[in-house]
Amino acid sequence: MPALLQLDRVTRRYALPRRSLLRAPAPLTAVSNVSLTLARGETLGVVGESGSGKSTLARLAMGFERPDEGAVCFDGKDLARLSKPELKALRPRFQMVFQDPYGSLDPRRRVGWSVAEPLRVLRREEPAVIESQVNAVLERVGLRVEDARKYPHEFSGGQRQRIAIARGIVTSPDLLIADEAVSALDVSVQAQILNLLMDLRDDMGLGLFFISHDLQVVSSISDRIVVLRQGEIVDDGPTDDVMFRSRNAYTRSLMAAAGWRAARDGQSAATDR
Ligand SMILES: Nc1ncnc2c1ncn2[C@@H]1O[C@H](COP(=O)(O)OP(=O)(O)OP(=O)(O)O)[C@@H](O)[C@H]1O
Ligand SMILES: [Mg+2]
């Protein structure tokens, strides 16, 4: 069986604006030669500082952008080789949750409308079928059926992230890509949302591609971690190996910055948190 998500030596460059008439600036390499694999039911975490290429990686994995080199495959299919209708037909199977639900939830639309949108766009379902699916998914993420009639501003940040997750899972995808999905939330609310994502992963057999600048958050949910620095993978492995046994100086500096004593002393598991 092919991997759910596979990136094979993926590079993505952006052209920079021209400042001089004499020479064009060198393009910026946002993602450089990245290879990774994510299986069904597994959580792969990506951690890196701001500007390290995390969101670019998410857009590539979603097929929103194409790599300049290398291939992005979902369930064995190279996204760049699919026609628009083929990509659209595949879309229900891989969905994304963003950091800022205000970006993905239209403030003028009722929550039920926004949660139903992927179903309306991607599959032509009857309104009654859509409504019952929306109700089920709202309850699944810990909201109430009545919430479908409210507007995004009537909810707390954590509830809005639940709405965004409901929208992400309404098509019963195989893969959910979460880009800084809990970064805007308080620590206690973060924990609730992380628990919800882990429950959904286990119940639905979701593959979770979990991206965050926060090493502690990433380590709490991921089976394996990839460390990204300036667009390149500098370290990767099972979460405990990366957290406590990494020999990589950059990973250890991230750990130390996050306050993990193990990284500073080279101890095997103890932390001072
Ligand atoms: N559309 C674009 N055009 C030009 N440069 C871009 C574009 N998108 C991203 N970049 C650049 O690519 C690099 C990686 O950006 P990216 O948004 O992927 O980083 P990130 O790790 O998600 O950062 P953050 O943690 O701040 O969200 C940055 O230098 C950024 O300025
Ligand atoms: Mg980002």
C-alpha cells in the first residue's frame, strides 16, 4: 500500500521582487530537498522557527502549490500530474486546518454554512444529507447542533478552532494537515484541542501532518518529528529520539530554548518542566 503522503526531494523557490535594473535577485529557496513519509493513522510533526518553510510545506502537501523539483504524492498519486478535475475528486480525502479560523471561516456566514462548504464544493450532496453530516460532525468536535446557526464571533478561540476542525473532517478525509492549529490558543485550551485531534486520529484512522513552531506542542502529539531549518530537514526520527537522544546541535538548541534540561545536559529523559 502506498504511503498516505510522500514528499520526495521537494524544492520550492520563490522569485523575489526586482530591486536593481542590472540584475535579477536570486530566488528564495523556501523548501529545499525535503523528503518525508506519513502513514495512515500516524502523526508526523514538523517543527521549525518562523520562516523555516513550514507553511510552504503545508501548501505543497495540499497541492495548492507545485514544487519546482521533486514530487508530492498522496496515496501514491503525484499531485502535479493530476488534472484539475482529478485533484478536485481527490480533495475530500485530504483537508487542512489553519492557525486562524477567522481566515477560513467567513465571519458573515453561519457556522453550519462554513462547515458544510467542503461538502457542497467537493461532493454534490442533497441539503438534508449535508445538514445531518454537519450536525454529526459538530457534535463530534464537542459543539452543539444549535451552534450551526450562530456566527463565528459568537464563539471563543478554542470553539472556533473546533469549528475549523469540524470543517476539516466533514468529508471524512484520510489526511488532515494542521498548520499552527493551536498556536493562537491558551495552554489549557491547546491541550483540549490536541486531545481532540488525537481522538479523531484514532477514531477515524486519520493521518495527521502537524506543523508548529512550538516543540513542546509538536512533541505532545507526534509519533515522529521532522526538524526544519531554513527549508531543509536537519533532523528527524521517532519523537523520543529527537527530543531526548538527538545529537543534532540545532535540535538541542531548540530544546534548550524551550526549557528542556535534557537537551542541555544530555540526560536521557528528565526535564525540568
Ligand atoms: N508567496 C511567497 N513569495 C515569496 N516568498 C515567500 C512566499 N511564501 C513564503 N515565502 C518565504 O519563504 C520562507 C518560508 O516561509 P513559510 O511561510 O513557509 O515559513 P513558516 O515556517 O511557515 O513561518 P511562520 O512560522 O512564520 O509561519 C520565508 O522566507 C518566506 O518569506
Ligand atoms: Mg507558517
